[in-house]
Amino acid sequence: MSISDKILPAPREVRAAGLVTALPGLGLLVFGIVLLAASGTSDAPKNNVWAEGAFYILFALAVLFCAVGLSFGHTWARSPGVVMALITVGIGWYLAAPSGQPGPGVPVIVVGVLILVLLFRQPSRAWALGQQEGETEEEAAERGGLEGRAARREKDR
């Protein structure tokens, strides 16, 4: 089996969303590492700081895993990508409004909205449904969407 058979053909929007989704993941990873590195200077109990740092690092790895899935065109990564984007928008809003820090908050909002826009554009939706040429989204959904696309791929082998 060649690598092109393993990587599903995904539209440019989905692959771009994967690359953009990596930004919050990398930010979380850096934040978790800095938190662990600074734990020696904190007055907080060490166990609390280590647990918090470990949480951010694990969450960052999950976001990065989702970003890789989108970049390689795996349909399973679309829903977690949408959830990550919504969380990113919420964090950005919290930074910009209640915390009074629009400098970092607005770019975080922009990143989250960009991911959402990329994942909900028509080519991304058609890809997620397994829509064929000349077929409407409703027809693709009635045909079975992803299952129909998998069945067609098996039939073509």
C-alpha cells in the first residue's frame, strides 16, 4: 500500500486548518514547559505546579495530534479541530474582554475563527461528507457520507 493510499485526499482548506491548529498546540506546549521550568521559583506547592504543567503539556499533545490528523487529511480530526477552535476563540475572548488584554486576546480569537472558517468552507464540508461530483450535500448524506466514500474506495481496489 502506497503512502498516497494511506493519506486521504483532503482539500487545501483542511490541510491549512491543520497547520493553523498547530499554533495553539505549540503555544500550550511552550506554556506547559515554561510552567514546569519555573516551578522552582513558585511559592505554590510543587505537586500543584507539576500537575498543572503536565495537564497543559498533555492537552498540547492532543491539539498537535489533531493538527497532524487534519494536515494529513484524516476525517476523524475535523470534529476535534472544531472543538479546539471553539476553545481557542473562548480563551481569546476571555483574554480580550474580562481580562482586559486585547493585545494577546485578539490574535488568539483570529486564529480560532480562521480554523472554524477553514473547516466549514464548502470544500471542507464536501470532503467530510464524501460528496461526489454533481452531488448535493443532502444526497451525499443520504448515500451514507463517509461510509459511502469508504465503500466506493473498497470497490475500486
